[in-house]
Amino acid sequence: MNVHTYAWLAWLISGLVVLTTTRNPLIILLVDLILILFQVWITPPSKKFMGTTLRFGLSVLVLSTVLNMFISRFGQTILFNLPTNIPLLGGNYTLEALIYGLTNGLILIGMFTLFMILNQVVSVHALVRLIPQAFHPVAVVTTIALTFIPASQKQFQAIREAQAIRGQQLKKLRDWLPLIIPLLIGGLERAMQIAEAMTARGFTAQSDRKIPWFEKTLLPLGLIFILLGWILELSTQLPLSGGWMILAGLLLLLVLFFISGKRVNKSTYVQEAWSQISTWICLFALLLILAFVIKIPGHLVLAYEPYPLVQLPGFSILHGLLTLTLLTPIFLLGEVKHDQD
């Protein structure tokens, strides 16, 4: 039984909410371990996952930690110091800056793993279909752009194998030059084929329908409301002084997108079926979001700050158990099929 794309998006949003609403390194580390377990579960044995993930994770952790230690010199626990006469490098290096940098690195690893999982369980075309009809040209261009890189990789591998059959060995930089021209020519040929196919299907045809005047005014009017509301929010201290104007501007833009989308004739050959598993995934995702957004017992544990003196972060058992809901698709499906596109 397949999971609906909207359910996977709800699962993705719940994971992003957890990673962006807490600074507790223990909870973030737990979420990263859960997501890595999920990634290992859905990755086919033929793909090398652990080596790539470990290299990426270590590089992110090291880079985030080093950059934060160089930028932030605050904290009371000094690990070492360099002479202050050394430009940019001189000063104290603290444990607090190291912990803060590690936390940022763990958050980045979690976000990267979330999108890696989504990329494997949901096809690119399923995500592109979620783009509103008002942005139909954008959806077409996005589909072409996302499929261009895989096609180029396949052609590059084919050219490399053909050169290897001819006895060419790639040892030096100049040995790669004979691969560039065939790859460039192949890319241009694919671009011409796509352009001819789109023209044959009438993608470049322009409609004779005139756009009503009120539809033309919705976009500038909505942007003006948003700009004025933003200015009022910055210049006054009254609550919700400009919030209503921003909301009104967003509603005008939504109305414009809805009206514009009605002009696009869209044919759907296969409709995604909404299953009971998709409902359970959405419910657990909503539960996880509410637990990390609404203040409940243990919520203060999420707001960990290592400065000015690092301390052992607390841990909320309730929040820790709720993060296990990220494994709901595995518990319900038993096996998650990865995208074959």
C-alpha cells in the first residue's frame, strides 16, 4: 500500500519543525539517529549509503564547529587560546562555541537526511504535480531541470565507457577533455528534442483570452498591502497593527493564483489514492508538531543555550518518545519502497 504524497510532506514538515524549534543537542542527536535508521531501512543494498553519509556528516560537523569557534569567542570554558596579535585567529577558543557549532551541524545533518528520505520515497513528478496550476509553466520548467542532471550523468557514464573500450585511460586532467565535447553535443541535442516536443504539444501557443482588469490589479494591490503592513509592523508598537494588512495582501495573492489556475487545462491520468496509512502518518505528524510548538511540561528543555557557561542539557522523556513517531511509516508499512524514477 502506497503512501500519499501529502502524507510524506506532512511527515517532512513534522521533522523540520522538530529540528527548528529545539536547540537541545540530545534531542537533535536522537532525531538524527532516527532519521539515519530510516534512511538505512529504505536504501537498497546496491547503493553505497553509509560511506557517503558518514563523510558528509563528519564534514558538516567539523565545518560548522570550526566556523563557530572562529566567529564566536564567547564562553567561560576556554579550551585553548592563540596570541591576540595573530590577525583573525588570535583569541580564546571556548567549549561553549564548540557545543553551539556541533548543535548547528547536527541540525543541518537532520535536515539533509529528511530531504534525502523524501527524495527516495516520493518521485520528482509527484512533487512537481503539487505546484499550483497558476504556475504551470514553472512546473514544466522545473520538471525539465530536475531530469536534466540525471540524463547528463547517464550520458557521461556512457561516453566514459565508450572511451574506455577505445583504450583511453583517465589519469590526468587533459585525459578528461575528450569527454567534454560529446557531453556538450549530447546536451544540446536533448535540448532541441525537448523544445521540438514542447512546440508540437502547443506549449508555446498563446491564448486569445483577455485578462480582466480586476485580475491585473490583484497582484500590485496584494504586494502594496503586504509592503504597507510590513512597514507598519516595523514602525509602530501596536499589536497586529500591520498584520491584518499583510494577511489581506496574502489573501489577494491566493485569489489571484486560484483565478489564474482556472485558465490552465490540466489532465491527470492517474490519481493518487488516499490510504488509511496516510491518515495515520498525518495524525502522528500533527501530534509531533503540536508537541514541539505548544508549551507542555518539558518544553523549557527544548530551549538549550550553552552560553555563557556550558551545562549538561536536560532531556524530556515525553519529547524523546514523540520523536519516535518519525518512524511511523516503517511501523505501518513494514517496508518503504524507494523511488525508481
